[in-house]
Amino acid sequence: MKKVIGFSGSPRSNGNTDRLVRQVLAGAQEAGAETAFHRVADLDIHGCRACYACRTTGVCALKDGMTPLLAEVLEADAVVLGSPIYMGQMTGQLKLFVDRLMPVLGPNFISRLKRKPGLLCVFTQGNSKDDAFRAYMDETNRFLGLLGFTPKGCLAAVATREKDDVEKQADVLAQAHACGATLAR
């Protein structure tokens, strides 16, 4: 059975980003995958200290809320990263999580991810223009591919300022559900 893990970097509980990530996971679960959902903002994750212990050991020297998450990422078949767009980028909460993925890189920046898990990035944005942040989304997807993930694209829900705006976008929710099913295969 495949394992698909979703991470929401939104500080808003049960808002648009959480709902979009959960919809991807629902599609994966219906397709037979085991799923897990984590709200990064609710966890005690500290910033990377650049000690580089992980370069040689493959294990982060910091022991905090990231420790079990990193273990899950290493065992996952697919990962979903979700964030609202803040100031043109992912939230600080999700960036902290991404920075702490450094242990997946060994010496000479070779990935330690044995499974090459699929990766889907989902973003919500208040801006109603579909392409307003597309370059950033694509670059984020490309960068995470350098860590050893297999990018499966980016999904964006636009014009999502109010907490439940994504619920009014049946086409985006259907896309999210379909993406989840694809990740489970």
C-alpha cells in the first residue's frame, strides 16, 4: 500500500490550504493509499542551525517536531506540500519545514531519498490572476525535485481570501482529488 503524506503550511486552521491538501489526500485514500495530514504551523519546528551534522549522519541534530516528520518523508511514496502565497512565496511556517529537509541531501548534494517520492505542491492565493505567482510555484517544484522528489506539478486555487473560498471552486477541488488518486498509483 502506498503512503501519501500531506503538509499544510497555513497558519489558518481548516482554511483553504488545509482543505485543498485534505482533498488531495482524500483522492489518494480512495485510490487505496494510506494517508497522513500534518499542519506545520501547529508543530514545534525550529530553524536549521547550519551545523551540517546531517551531511555525514543523514540525521538532523535538532530534536523537535520535525524529527518524526522527516522519518515519514523518508518512508513516503508521495508528499503533498500546501501553502497560501504570502508576499509572493510560501509561508514562513512551510519554509521552515522545507529548510529542515536538509538531511535528505548527502555529501555533494546527492539525494538520500531512495524511493524518489512523488511531490505535489498546492497553493492558495488571494490574487485572482491564475499566473500571478506561477513562476514561483514552478521554481519551488523544480527546487524540490533537486532534493530527490519526483515533481508531479503544482495546483493553485486563486481568489481564496476568505476561509472557505476554495469550497466554491468545484473544479479545483475535483483536480485536487484527481491528483491524489494519481499520487496513489
